[in-house]
Amino acid sequence: MKNTCAMLVSATLLPSVAIAQETLANTTNTVTEAAPVAFCSAEPVTFSSEALMPKGHVKVEANRTEIIEDTVALFSGNVDITSDTAVISASQAQVNGGGRDLIAKGDVVYQDAQLKVESDSVTLRATEERLEMANTRYQLTGFVGQGAAEDILLATDTGIVLSDVSFSTCPEGQEDWQIRASEISLEKGTVWGQAKHTRFYIADIPVFYLPYFAFPVSNQRQTGLLFPNLTSSSRTGVDYTQPFYWNMAPNYDMTISPRLMTRRGVQLNTEFRYLSETSQSKAYIEYLPSDSDIDGNPDRYFYRLEHQGLIGDNWLLNVDFNGLSDNNYLLDLGSDYYSRADTHLYRSVGLSYYSENIALQMQVKDFEVLGNIADSYRAVPEIKVNYTKPLGDLFEISIDSELAHFDNALDTAPTATRFHIAPTLAMPLRAAWGEFVAETTIFQTVYQQDNVEGTPLAEDVDRTLGQARLYGALFFEREKSWFDENLSMTFEPKVQYLYTSFEDQTDIGFYDSTPLLTDVEGLFRGQEFTGLDRINDNNQITLGATTRLLDKNNREQFVLSVGQIFYLEDNKVIAATKNQDRSALAAEVDWRVNKNWFLHTDVQVTTETEKVDLSSIGVEYRKDASRFIQLSHRYVRDLSGETIDQIGVSASWPISENWQWVGRTYRDLERHRSVETYTGIQYESCCWAIRLVAQRTLNNRFNARGEQTIDDFDSGISLQFIFKGIGSSGTRRSMLQDGMFGYRQPYSLN
């Protein structure tokens, strides 16, 4: 049994230990944290602070203790030294000068919250505030990172110096890659470390050498090179990007990223960010001079400007402005902001005001339309004012108003100025058991339309409509057993009566209005168009109901919603004419069958003809984070004159302990062809990974006349290496999200 010597050592022993704690903490900031994967043979070191001593105390335990003239203490046999920051164990230890110096030898292990060090000896000199460790191996706490150093020196004046040091995130003895340096120094009080004669090894082969480089050792942003990205595809060739980060000031910075594409040339991507107490801004520019893969070698570019900022106490300024050089830019070069399937780039500048009762929004809205498509209308400007105020305890008044001018780049297209105001008087009653709302609204809209010669449009239009709405919902809940599980079941019926008067609107153009797709919630909307150019007349009753099953944690296990509109008279607005006395029956189901199976489906069926107008279904089996199979299908009978009928399969599954496969394919059943095929395979170890991705997607390329091709396909192959701990960590999730469609879970349960 150990002889225990509990000593209150003078505080002069502690500063050196504290230096080790503070300085070594900074070294971990140079490594990207990552959770270890299951197949790693090495486990990260853990450390519990519960065993530490109170501040200012040191405890020494040993099998044998000898005190010499109250100045020297000798400990031997299973020596454990515990301070308020670290634990040292050794075969023997000697404390001199009343606790000012400590020498530990024989299988020495030093451990604190940042790392664990095994060494031949540890020397701590409190007067000089200096800690030395010889012939060491170290592991980072909570992270699979380890290495060796001939000597580790920690001192107040020099910080930390590691001589003949190595580092890898691979397990010891299995270093597939490793960094070695003759010296790494981290000066106390600075944000930079220095490395001399650094070599990067793959296996035992040196592949890269730097005589000197500096690196950040704190969470503060520092100027320097970021981790590069290397891929390969048929569209760009070998694609290498090397970001450089410039920390210009505490509140603004810039990232400059030269991108070398062997098929196209060198592209320069630049991002500038600015932050103040009341605003944030970002400017992003991509520029490729002389694209060598296109006849004529045109210059190609993309830009984006974003800004959000407060102006005064209640005013907010928003800017979102985008542009690009040509229709095929996104297809050829890609973008972090838009996908290859996008056809519009938004441009808007807005100024907003908010108070307790008033919301004011002024903005200019425009679009960059890709391809030879009729130009969309831009609102230059659009001003909206919303006013809401309670009237006593029962009533509420609100006024929605709008003033907008619509312009078009086509000289022959009509233009318009529109003023709209809609006062509403409502009586909302809400409680835990349900709600009731009664409201009446007047829609007053005035149009001044120009360039309407030869069209059915009128120069001056004055439209006045009235609307009345009654809405009620109840909430019932009871306990119910479902498959031997106690659940809470809710039943939430709701009903709405809606009347909107009719007025002929064929003399009004379409400026910001298009038909809306409807779901169960949309049945209670009462409007079938975006914007204000068409307001459909209504005399209808909408019935709907939702039922939910909730577990003991109030988490939804099953949700079913159904709804339908019953028309009491025919709709007279031409663009919204209906030939039935009821709408399609809409239904939605979300079901967490068990911990592995999930289902989402929604459908709209015309009850008179029993034809499906719209449907989607997603079924997923998920065993764990890396094992799932998903089947999805979506159908729309008429979407802008087209029928959408697509089926898709997505899967992710480990082939073996280190190999992971991801695949996805979507097929157009209407045209009997593939839309996207995507597959990726990856080898991943504790400390590195290699990923090979191949995909074939519908091209959607625009020709010289701006017409979009719908029969060509693009194919690409991408190869990527990842060295964990020096720029990247886990990779499977990003493989799932890549491609044209990406991966989404098929349910929306809370």
C-alpha cells in the first residue's frame, strides 16, 4: 500500500505547470477537431478534471518517501503528483528547495486537459518557470492526434519549443502520413507558431518540404494559406484551388482563391467580408479570362453582393445583387450560391422599417434570366406598408397597402403602375382548445398601364372587391395505446367559409402573378395566384382535419392531414375557372414507423374523375448515420404545360469497415430517360481518405440562340484526397449532398 505524503507546496511550484497548460492549449488550435470513426484502432485520450487539486495545492503519493533536512523530498515507487492543472506519474521523483524544483524519472507520464506526454524525464524549475521533458511521445486529448519529440521545453520567456518533432492523426506505428520538423516553437503571448525544416511524408516517402513557415496557434483569424482543394472532372479537367486568407482588420477580411483548371485556364475567385456593429456585407467575384475550352476564348465571370444593416433604430437595409457573363456559366464552372438547375438570378435592394404596429418595406426587384425566355417583370420600385392594431379586447384592424411600378426589358411589353390597399377588420378568438376568426376585407386596386395598344389591356383599371371569412378549429387530445406503446392522439378539425366578390380582370396584365400549387394548408389560403394581378372570386366551404400521434417526449410519430374545398357557385375569374363543384382532395402523411423506417406522402385526387393531380412519396430505411436506402417518386399532371413523373433511388452503405458507397439515380418516367445518375466510393481510415465520384446529369445547356437543350448529358469524374487533421474531417455527409438533387430526408416530423 502506498505511503501518502500530502503537502501544501509553495505557490512558486505552480506557475510552470500553468505555463504548460496555457501554451500547449494553443497548439491544438492548429488541428481541425474530428470525432474518431468506428474502425480506428486508436482511441482518443480522455482526461477528467475531477481528480485535480484545488487551486494552489499539490498532492504527492508514492510507495516510499524520504525527507532530507526539510529541503529535499525523495519519492519512489508508483509516484503520482497531482496539481490543480495536471497529473504526473513516474517511477521516482525529487522535490528540492521547499517545492521550487521537481525532477521525475522513469516511465514519466504528464497529462492535462490538452495532451498526454510520455517521456524519460520531467524537470520543473519553478523559480525559472521552466518545464523540460526528454524523449517524449504525446497524444492530444479528445482527438486522434499523436507524435514524438526529442525534447519539449516550456518556459515563460520562450513559450514552448519542440525539437525533432513529428505529428500525425494516424495511430502510432501506422502512420500513413506524417509531418516532421526539426523544431516547432510557440512563443508565449503571440498568435503565431514557427516550424523549421518541415517535411510531409506519405508512408515513409517525403513528398513536400518547407524550410520555414509560420502558422496560427489561437482562435484569432490570421493571414495565410488555407487548405487547398483538388478535384478532376470532364468539364474542368484537373481542378486545383488554393485559397489565401487575408486578415485585413478585425472587422473585415478577404479570401483570394486562384483556381487552376487544365481544360479552361486560371480563374480568380475573391470574397470580401465586412462587419460592423450594425451591418454585415459580402462581395464575391469569380473571373476567368479567356476560357480555353470555348471557341473564341471568351472572358467569363460571376459576381454577388450582399448587405444587411441597421439604419437607425427601426430601419433595415438589404441588398442582394447577382450577375454572370453567360447562360452556361453555372453549368460549366459551378457556384457556391446557385445550382446547375437554376434559371433566375435574383437582384433586390430593399429598405425596411419596423415598429410595434407598422411594417414598411421599400425595394427594387429584378432578375437575371438565363436563356432565351421572355423577360420577367421587375418592380422598380415596390413599396409595401402593413398596419395592425387591436381595437379593444375582441377586434383587430389591419391595413395592407402596396405601390409598385412594373417594367420589362422588352420594349413591346406592357408596363404598369399599381396601387393596392386592403383594410381588414377581424375578431380573433384563440384558446388552448381551439380558435375562431371572423374577418372582412375590402380590396381596392388601381392600375395605370402603358404600351397596351393592340392588347386586351386597359390603360386605367379600378378594381374593388369584398371578402368575408369565417374560420374555426378545435383541438382534441387523448391517451391511446398503439402497438403496445402509450401515445397521445390529437384530432384537429377545422372549417372555413370564404366569400370573395367577382370583377372582370381580363384587362389587367400579369406582372407578378402565377398560379399556385396547393397542398392541405393551401386549401385554406383562399387565393390561387401569387401577387395581386388576379384575385379569384370565392363562395366556398373548406373542410380539413389533422390527427397526430405523439410519444412521451411529445415527438410526432404519425401525422395525417386531409382537406377539400366545396364550391357553392362557379368561379368566374377566367384563369381560375373550375368545372367541378369541389376541389381535389388533398392529403398528407408523415409516419415514423419505427426507429429505422420513415414515410412521407402527399397526394391530390380529383374526386369526380379519380385522377391524381399531384403526388409525392418518400420511403426511407435508415439503419444508422451511414446506412440508408431511400425511394422517392413525384408526379404533377400539369406544371406550366408539362407533366412531371420522376422516380428516384438514393442509398448509402458501407462495403466494408473502411469502404463506403453512395449512389443516387433519378429517372423521368414521362420521357423514359435518366435525369441524374450519381455514385461515389470512398476509402476512409482514421487519418486519411480518398474519394472517387462519377456522375451523369441532364445537360440543360443553352445554345447560341439562348434555347435550352433537353436531350444532352454531361458526365464527370472527381477524385479527392483528404488528410484528416490538416484541413478536413468526416466526408460521407458531403458525398450525400453533392450532385444535382442532393439528399433530403423524406419526412417533416418534429
